Amino acid sequence: MTSRRSICLLADWRKVARRAWSIRLSIVAAVFTAAEVVVPLFGDTLPRGLFVALAFVASIGATVARLVAQPEMRQ
């Protein structure tokens, strides 16, 4: 017997999407990941792996931000 779980959005998901640092940093990580693919097409002046490292740092920041209390989210 398998239990089927459904995904439910938070009641205030729009507020969370606008204010949560974890969301912001996840978007930054996605931009850096895309830049790692796109930037070399226009020139190879930046060090290899720069955007991978930046995406990694942003991802770690998003993870930490997800666990840290953000008082402005309660208002």
C-alpha cells in the first residue's frame, strides 16, 4: 500500500516568494548556473569554474537562509 501525498502551497506563498532570502538566493544560484553555460560562448576571459563556485555559494546561502528565522516574514 502506498500513500499518496499532495503538494500544498502555503496560504501566504506570494509573500514568502517576495521576501524569503532562500528564494532569492536560489534564483541567484540558477542565474550563476545559466551564466556558466552562456558566458563562455562570448569569450573565455573569466576563470573556469567561477560561476560554478558562485552558484555553490548561493546554494549554500539559500540552505542556511531556509533554516534561519526571518522575522519580517511574520509581519
